[in-house]
Amino acid sequence: MSQDIETNRNPVILAAQVILTIVVLVGGFILLQHMQSVKILMTIFAVLWGLGSTALLFFTLNMIAESMPRKIRATAVAFVFAGPAVIILLWALVIPTLRTLRLSFMDANARSFVGLANYKFAFTNPTMLEAFRNNLLWMIFGTFFCVTLGIIIAVLADKSRHEKLFKSLIFMPMAISFVGAGVIWKFIYAYKGEGFNVTEIGLLNAIVTAFGGKAQAWLLIPFWNNFFLIIIMIWLQTGYAMVILSSAIKAIPGEINEAARVDGANSFTIFFKITIPYIMPTIITVTTTILIFSLKLFDIVRVMTGGNFGTNVIANEFYLRQFTYGNSGQASAIAIILLIVIVPVLIYNLKDFRGRRTLK
């Protein structure tokens, strides 16, 4: 009872705090509007005012929540800290998703209802079927080689004297943006000429011709050019898989491996019978993460080929339908299909994560 009296006996201070918060928020916004001509000053003020006003707002809301009766105080405090995040998620994720779902049943200009016509297009149009096929290639081969190479490198690096150096070199591509990686590999696959008159210009053609081979327009070879693009994803994501899997391998108790060696197990037996089963939850997590990346892949294809020459993927086709052809109905249907494909993978990943937390 005394605690309730203590939290409710300063209504004047509480009211003053609320007024101060409103003045800071509104006054800062007005000042920001009058600083449009001085960009540097406006930027500095926006950062300081934004951080300060956010902290002040949370402090004030927390005071209001703690001044409430004991029965609803805990709920009010939880709402103060979790409420803004939930509201932002609703505004930035849920509402746009619902709006996209509505647009997927509309025509190109979002003016009239067309039913399932956009979804029929997505599952029957040759270009879309090609995009689905290519995404499947990225999912299967890209994910498989990223995870497999990540495991192999993690195990080998763990036994090396220069583990940190090797891991740093392999992880380094992760610091490069996907667009930057596409530009780098475009120089590697570069060629000159047309048809059968391709001449050496890129690094790969230089290597091929140095060994007596013939220069190729690597990104123009139907179907196989998808694998040349998948190599870029493997180059980028193997370092990520290696780091995560390496930490899981290091968590394996040394006594288990020592006991296996005493029983006569060799390195291959330990790897397949102990290491792989022990780190299987981590392998699943890494696999699903890279799988999601391969499903929504866009940057590499956009930079390298623009989706031409049989390399189109779902995300790139969505971009073309929305921003090149101006068909928001078809673009929305493609986005919803991509969401439907990704959601089960996310749900499985979350369930696996919760299950491991429960076991701990």
C-alpha cells in the first residue's frame, strides 16, 4: 500500500514531465523544419534531438506506467518497452504484407479486381517458370556447397596452426556487398567478342587459354551460366557457414574425441559419428539461413546478367514487373508467393531454436 502511495503522490512532477516531453518533441520538430537550408546543422540536430527525445519519451512513459495501480503496473511497463517495437513491426511489416496481398488480386494499376489471374500468370508464364527453376538450383547447389565447404574448412582450420589467418581470409568476402561481389566476378567472367569469336579478357578466360583451352562467354551459356553465378554465392556465404560451424565444433567436449580415439576411431569416424551428429542443430540453422538467402537472392543476378540469358530469379522478376513494366498486381503476386515459400523455413528455424533453448 505504501508503494502505491509513493508512486502516486507526485502528480505535479508527473504532469511537468509530460509537458516537458511534449515541448521537446514538438519544439524539436519545429526547429528541424526551420533548419532545411543548413543541411549539416540540421543533420547534427536531428541525430541529437532524435536520440534525446526518444530517451526522454521512454523515461516519461515509464514514469506514467509505474504510477499506475499495482494490478496493471507490470502490464503497463511491459507495453511501454515492447509496445513501440510491436507497433513498428505492425506498421513496417504486417500492414505492407496485407496491402501486398490485396494488390495481388488487383490489375496492373490496382484499380479493378482480377481474382487469381496474377497467380495464374505466376505459375504458368514461361519466364516465371524459368525463375522458379533457377531459384531451385540456387537453393539446392548453393546451399549444399556453402554448408559442406563451411564444415570441411571449419574442421581443417581447427587443426591448423594458422587457424585465425585462414579463417580471416575465407571470411573476408562477407565484408563485401553483394553488388560489389557481382562487379568483382564480372571482371573474372569478362569476355570480348560475339559468337565463336570470343577472345580472352577476364581472369577465368586467361587461365583457360593459358592451359590451351578456348575463351568462353561464360555468362551467355544457357543453363550452365546459373552455376557460374552460384559460385559467387558460395564465395560469399562459405565464410559465414564456416564461422558458425567452427564455433559449434569447438563446443564439442574434448573428452568425447579422446574416448573415441582410445577405442580406435580414426579421424573420419570421429567426423561422421561424433562431430556431425553433435553439431547437427547448428548445421540445420546455417542451412535454413542460407536457404532463405538463396530464395530471395537478387543483387548478384541483377548486377551480373540482369536476369537475361536464362538466369532470371523470382526476386529479379518481381523487380522487373513492378519497376520496369509497372504491373503492381503481378509483382505483388510474386512477392506473396516468395513470402509463402520462405515462411515455413522461418517457422522451422524458430521451432528448432526454441527446442534447443528448452533442452538447455
